[in-house]
Amino acid sequence: MAKRVRRSGDGRMAGFNVLLLTTVGRRSGQARTSPVGWFPAPDGSRLIVASANGAADNPAWYYNLAARPDAQVALGDHVEEVTAVQLHGDERTRAWELILAAAPRFGRYQAKTDREMPIIRLTPRTGGEREPA
């Protein structure tokens, strides 16, 4: 799937924005890259949802970010170092409303599971932009 995102060039799949999220495996210590849908936040950061299409458990990348919140995102040729923060309370509620307005399918994902799907804000780290390898 990551190869398909890279080939698409425009960073869109299945009707919404997609980035390549590279985390460090919490057990393996190895870099792991996953395509993830993202949504623009009012403050300029990016929001991602650990939806796993409504599966009973969170995706592996979520646990990697929880253990090591520094990650990397690639959008086309633009690569950026980011820090991940999970949203809670009113901040999560406002973000969820933005996400549902942009992609109503996430409401169906939430209906399929008993867990509250985590919403993560990805904020660029200062000086974190670089050219792709």
C-alpha cells in the first residue's frame, strides 16, 4: 500500500489525503511505514485517526507512536519530522467533528467497534523538514 501511495504522487487515496507515517517499532526498534489518512487541523497541524477501519484493536502504528511519539511523515517528495500527541476531552471532540465533516465514513468505523478511536495530532518539529532520501 505504501508503494501505491508513493506512486500516486498527489497524496490522495480513497477520497482523502494520505501520508506515509514512519514510526519506530516499540518492540523491534525498526522503522515501520504505514499509509494513513490525514486531516488538516485549524492550527496547521495534521490529524490522524487510529481507526483500523473499525477493528477491535488499534493499528500497530498507534502503539509505536504511544511508545515513541517522534515520527516522520512523507507527503509526496516532502518529508517532515513530527511529534505525535493524542487528543482528549474537548480537543478530541472538536477534532472528531472536523474529521466527520470531511470524511463521514469514520462515523461508520466508530460504530463497528467498542473502543474510542484515538485521534493524534502530528506537529512538525522545529527544523524537522528535509529532502527525501
